Amino acid sequence: MRNSFQAIVRSFGLLNKTCCSVDGVDVSVIQSHILYEIENNENPSIQQLADLLGIDITTFSRQIQTLVKMELVTKEASKVDKRSF
């Protein structure tokens, strides 16, 4: 059911509204989706997550940087490909 809801939300462009808070920090719907996908995919790359969510990499990178600043995610170089995070 969660996957269907995410697809509907993406289709209607509701990804920039604040939806909830994590540890007292407000997050947007897109940030919530990113956190969900990180939780449900083992060591996903930034490109993999952007593709999963249907977001261009530039926009996605900005969202990741925001989540890093909020200390909700960490960004680490891939052990396999040092160019990938």
C-alpha cells in the first residue's frame, strides 16, 4: 500500500510540502520519501534513489544535502566505486 501511495503523491506533484517531523525537524514529503527508500534499500546510491523516485539528479542532490545538514542521513563513498555515494 505504501508503494502505491508514494506513486500517487509523486504523480500529483505533492513532494515539496511539509508533511511531518523527524526528531523535531520538519521534513517535506520528498524528504520523507527519500528517507523511506533509504530505509528499504540496502546501501542505495544517490543515482539509484533518484531513479527510484523519478527525480532528476540535480534536484535530488540538493535534497540529500539538506538531509545531511539536518543530520538525518550520512553520505558515504561506495566501497566498490569511489565516485559513487
